[in-house]
Amino acid sequence: MFKDSSIISASPEIMGGTPVFAGTRVPVQTFLDYLKAGESINDFLDGFPTVTREQVIAFLEEAGKQLVSTVA
């Protein structure tokens, strides 16, 4: 799972336990909201420079793997 991984962390001391990109205070939900609104990864990264492209790509890859494994 993602929780407390090198990609995503969740701690009561950071954003009240909201899942964030590890090492940042940027909620993963914010990234998903950007995508839902039709924004690009670059738009998100421009707005949240503490998140790296590598983190976003790793998140998408892991989410894809988990989705596929749940339906396979």
C-alpha cells in the first residue's frame, strides 16, 4: 500500500493525517483534483514545487499497479 511509503506519507502532525507526497505538505488529493480539472502534471508541479516529477510518476505507476491487481 501507499501509506507511509517513499511516495506518500500520512501523519497526524502533518496536515492532520491527510495523505501527502512524502517530504511535503502537499495532499495527494490536490494532484488528483488537478488531473480531474484537466490540468497537466506540469501545471501541478509549477504550483507545488516541493513535489518532484519523480514522486508524481512513482505515484501514478503504483496507483496503476494497485488498480490492475485488484481487478485481475
